[in-house]
Amino acid sequence: MPFYEPPKAVAVVADIFGRTPHLEECASWFARDAAPLIVDPYCGSLRSFADEAEAHAAFQAECGLERLTDLLREAVAGVAGPVDLVGFSVGAAAVWRVAAEIPGPGRAVCFYGSRIRDYPDLAPGRETLLVFPRSEPSFDVQALARSLRGRPNVRVLRTPWLHGFLNPLSVNFSPRAYARLRKVLERRNSESLPAVP
């Protein structure tokens, strides 16, 4: 079974860095027949941050998770037909919340959504893949993954990489993970990302 088979519409939700050329490239891997709809904390304004701490401060001051989730809801409401949701970091938490509110037929993919831990009781109404990092400094990833495994519509994958592994602006960026995901999505084959047992 392929790791991900794209629908006609995909909404991709950015992390604290917002819309970047790398996010646009990564978002294009999830699309098939149309350009992906990118939802970001700064409403399309390209931002440049010195580091993750500065990006985090800007995100908290200018958007926050509640507003980002609202932006995703608005974006999904404007799409006719099935739409897949893909989120990175805080964007993954927004996707997790919206997946519980707005059922499929689209799917959801959440990459290293550490804030999902704040909403462990949500039940997504669409097929949802949670891609967690190996570990997080602020909570036990293994315990969260274990608590979410086996739920209806939820599949959990723990990777050997750290939070931010797909973002070149993150200190945890992994060129190997980035290349691996690109290969998996572009080939649309049965290959998948490596998992932590």
C-alpha cells in the first residue's frame, strides 16, 4: 500500500516559520492535479527569522494555534470536494483538530505534531497518519504514540529523526529524511519511511 496517494485537493499547514520555498516544494509532493493550498501563520507573507526562538516568538505574538486552526477551517470550507490535510509541527496540531471536526473522505497527515499531546482525546473522522519524531524534550513520544495507536482512523509512525526533520530552517533538519520522503511521495510506491520499533 502506498505511503500516500494524493487527492485532487491538498491543504498544507505550515509550522512556526510560515510559508517558505522549502515548504512550497514539500507541499507540491502531496499534490497531484492542482497546486496545494498553503495555510500559514503569516497569511502568505514571507518571513525571515534568525532562529527557531525568534520564529516561535513571532508565531505566538502574531497567530497562535487557535488562529492557525481557524485559518485551516476557513481554507477547508472554501474547497469543493475531498481535501487532504497535511501539517508540520504546530500545523500538524491544527490538522489533528480539524480532522476531528470535519470528517473525510479526505485524509490527514501530521508530521511531528508535538501539540497533539494537548488534544489526546480527539477522534479524527478521516484516515489520519501521525508521523512522530524519535523523541521530544518536553514529553514522552512513545507514551503518546502508544495511547493513540489502535484508535479508529489513526495510524502512528515513529521515525528515527527529530522534531523539524523536514524543515531546512530547523536545527533538526535531516537531508536524508527530506530526500526519503520526496522519493516515497514522488514514486507513489509501497516504500515507506523508516520506523522506530
